[in-house]
Amino acid sequence: MRIVPGFLIREIAGETVAIPSGQAAHHLSGLVVINGCGRFLFDLLQSEQTEASLLNAMTDTYDVDEVTALVDIREFLDVLRKNDMLLEDRSSDD
């Protein structure tokens, strides 16, 4: 899985936001506010990742247990999915 190409990260009024541009703007009109951990995951998702690779990176970088990290990762991925911001290989779901 990875972020749909065309999203820019900007700091606006003290908030980090993902802004769609180009083709991405056809799927999402608006901004998605992301926190520090979300920014970390968003940056990782610029290249192909798995849930396991995100979990490993998160627990290696932050002082967080695997259960808490996994809950946070899944919540963030759900936000990306709801906003059509995530490309996923559905063939691996079989």
C-alpha cells in the first residue's frame, strides 16, 4: 500500500495538512489534518509499505508498544481509505 500520488504536505496555521493536487484533487476536495505520528506514516507511505513494515518503523522510532502502535496505524490507514488517499493491492487480500 502507498499514498496516492499528488498530495502535498504543508504547515498551515500551526497544523500539518495533506493537500491534494493534480489528479488527487479529483478524488478529494479539501484538506486532511495529520498529527506528528500521521506525518511519519504519511512519509513512509510515499513508497510501498505493509502494515508490518509500518509497525516495525513506528516501534523502532517511537517509545510505543506494538498494540498501541498497531491501533494508531490502523486508525490512520482508515482515514486515508475514507478519503481515497491510499493505493492498495487488492490481490494480496485473498
